[in-house]
Amino acid sequence: MALFSREFIAVPDDRKGQIVFKWPDVTIRRMSHAIVNADEVALFVNTGQVMQTMGPGRHSIDADELPGLGALIDFATGGNAYRAELYFVGTREYTSFKFGGRVDDVQDPRTGLVVTLRVFGDYALRVIDPARLITNLTATVDVTDNERIAAWVSDQLLKVLRTNVTTQVTANGWPILGLSVHSPEIEQAAITAANGQLEAYGIGLTRLGNFDINLAPEDAAQLKQLAKDTSYSQLAGGFGQYAAGEMALGAGQGMAQGGGATQGAFLAAGLGLGGGLGGMMQQPAAPAQQAPPPQAPAAAPAPAPAPAGVACASCSTPNPAGAKFCMGCGQAVAPAVKHCTECGTELPGSARFCASCGTPAG
């Protein structure tokens, strides 16, 4: 009779990638055999309770072989069938599950800047207690998509990292830039903490892969710039010197782009400002001294005659002697004396044409 024929129950080849596979027939004939692969555990479940667990191998399904089934005999079939659910749970390591997201706002110990940390990576998991997995997480269903299990694990891992990473950065004073140096420590602490949360569900994390803690692009750029400014100011001897150097550099770049005499004057002013600030920051205040006794005022020396000035060739603005650039228009001031290029006659610096031959002055 077909009712007494043997039936071999095993996970189909196209379903062997599932963490949990439920045998579709809940009426299992007596004298059937369950084939459990080396990376699996089979469980008989009735009314939400695990009645029997079978390891790798071939198992006869009858009351003598599996005593837990004795109470499950279906008398409506004349004792020829068991009424139970059969689950196959994979015990191998399942890899390449993704996780990631925002961790927390953390203050960088080195610069004091508050940035937003993010974490991304993948992980591998393994079922350590099939009975807990069935009864506490998946329930008595056929879990055709492993992501139903992995999504819960990912949420627990990210929750642990939010606390773990923030605590370690704050307690150890780790700078945010270069945090990847401490990845092994963070990974191990995260696995330990996550397994404490997942133990009740019969799952354990075995390893993390492609683990990366990073910043939003705008936070990363700001933190790098601030770290650069801090380092340069230390090398320059103070912020005043660094600011003056940045000013001079900007003026020099402007001149290279055709800024002319005005930016040249600005460069000189920038260098003067840098020297002034540097002197103010580096020189200590002179100690107060007692004022000398009053003396009779000395006769003021006679003022020296002011040297003759020169008029600008472009706008005729008078400028003091020795001036290189006009105070009115910023153009270069012509020398006080020049010579005609045609006849060699000496001409004043403001002359435009030669008085002897009429040639335009150079």
C-alpha cells in the first residue's frame, strides 16, 4: 500500500541556501526517512514546541526511533501517519549580509568639531541554537528569504555600534581622522556586544567584513581643513603668522592673475601686517620702568628741507620723492629724469615729448 511505502524527506537542491526550510507536508507517514545534511539540523515542531531534534544523517520517523512523536500519532489515519511540522535549519556560516547607517554626532577630540559618524560593512552569521531561532524569531513558517532574519540582525548590530563606537571614541580620545586604525578593536567589541543581544534568538555573529566608519562628505572636508589650519598655525609659530602667510599667498596669486600694482601694494601691506602681528604675539610686554626726572626741553633741530616731489605722468597727482607708485591712480611713477630716445636730450620725468626734436618720450 502507498500509505506504508517509504518516503525520503530532505531539503530540495534549490532551497539549500535558506537558513530555515519548512517541509511543506504536515502529515508525515510512518516509516519515512529524514535525510539531514552535514550542515543542517532537523526539528519536529508541534503546537509551537520543538518535540525532537535530529543531527546530520538518515533518521527513521517512527515512535521507536523518535520517542517524542508517540503523542502525535494521528488516530484518524489508523496510526499510519504523524501530525507534525518538520524544519531544516542550516548550521553553516552565512555570509555577505549588508548593514550600515548613521551612528551618532561625535565631537572630535583633536579639533573640537562635532561631526556625524556613519558605519557600513557586511557580516557573517551562524545559527547556534536552532530551537531558539524557530520559537523566538522566525516562528513556524517557511523562511524563503534569509533577509527576514538578516534584517533583524542588522538592526541589532547597528544599535550596538551606536553605543559602542561613541563610547570608545570618547573614552579613548581617538581622533576622528584616522579612526580606521582602531577598526579591529571596534569590530571585536561590536561582535561581542551584538552576540549578547542575539543570543536569545539562537544566532551569533562570526565576523565583520568591509567594515568602514566614515563621515558625510561635508563633515570630512571641514574636519580636514580645520586640522590643516591647526597644524599650519603650530608650524608657523602662532595664528598671527599663519594668517599673515595666507594673506600674502592670496595676494601673490592675485598678482599672478594680472592684479598689477594695486595687488603688489596689497602684498606689501599683507607682509607688513604679518610682521606686526607676529611681533605682537611673540614679544613679551616690556616691564614698567620708573620715569626719569624732568629735564629742560632741548632746542628742536631745524627741519630738513623736504625733497622735491614728482608728478604722476598719468593723472598729474604730486607724489613724494622716491615714490614708486602714484597715490592717485596706483600706476608706476616715472623716474624724475629721463632722456630722449632719438636725440638724447635730458627731459623731466613728466615730459611726454622731447623739447628738442618732438619725439614722444619713452
